[in-house]
Amino acid sequence: MTQFQAAPLLKICGVREVDELQRLEHWGADLAGLWFGMAGSPRALPLDALHVLLREPLQRLRCIVVTAGADPALLGPLASVPGVAGLQLHGFALPSVVTQLKRALGAERLLIKVLHVRAGRCLEDGLLPQYADCGADLFILDTFGSRQQLGSTGQRMPLAVLRELAERLGPSRVLAAGGLTPQAIAALAPLGLRGFDVDGAAREQSGLSEE
């Protein structure tokens, strides 16, 4: 993670167009999430479109491939694709799989693991110690909708739940997600999180919305 600054990271997820990347670069975002292998999502990219975005020359912004897949044989080769700054595992990959993928990515690329919260409880709670030691660089805490909607529910989790999980994992390794408006981000600042992962709320308030 040495290539990323210590200030809070801002990640914008679900980018589909080159002009979105350019605008995020101009606005100073740190990470752009490119959805690949996310069945049923309107923001999932086919392989050719993914490569178009990864070829876009960027100075500051880094592209993270976001996927629900968990097969190291399929995802490991992404480590050698130019333009890929990291991989985000949005599904329920076990700690051992995360460890394999981190080894494939190496130290220079981020491995981000999403942990899912439903009804105030982390669904991976029993494995949290193993996840904490699995080699993941960062964790995203997001509200779980269903197997068909793993993330981007736009639902904010209770502050007490976010605080407790961040303390167990280490706040410096946690990005909050789920319905994060600029006001919500400001309110979470005292937690000392590593950053924030925003999608729908950011698009609606920034002009990135396609609607």
C-alpha cells in the first residue's frame, strides 16, 4: 500500500465510461471501482469495455476491479493486466482464498475484501479473526441486500455496528460504504477510517448520474 497516500481514500464504484474516469481524476478521487463478473448489475462491464477503461492514462486515480468471483485461477491473472491497481472481492470468498489472491497480486496492488452487514450483524463475524490475518490490505463494510444484490444497496449501517467492526479490524484498514452522502462522510470522520466507498449517493450529488 505504499503507493497510496495516508489521507482518507475516496473510492467511487461502478464506473463505466472513460469520461467518468477523467472527471474523477480531475476531482481528486483516489480509486475507481470497475465492476466485472457482477451478474445482473447494470454497471457490470464486459471484458472488452473493462480493458478500454484500464488503458486510459491516469495520473492519480487508480482502477480497482470489483468482482463477485472467488476463483484464484481466473482472478489471479488480473495481476498482470496493465492498469489494474487492485482487486475487490465483493462476494463471500473465504480467508484462504483471499490469501491466495493477495499472493498473486503482490505488494504493489491492493486486495480489498468486502464484509457484509445485515440487520446489525456482520455475516462473516465468526471468521473475522481469520479475515483480519488473511493478507487483505483493506476491508469495505457494506450493507448486504441479497445474493443477487451483494452491495450498493444505498443503506447505511448503524454507527455502533460500523464502529465496533472497525475497531476489531483496525480503522486504518476499513472503508465505510452504504448510502454515504458528503454529510454522512463528515459525520464518520471521528472514527478515523481509512476511507469511504461511495456509489449511488455520489453520482446523484456529483452529476455523474446517468439519469
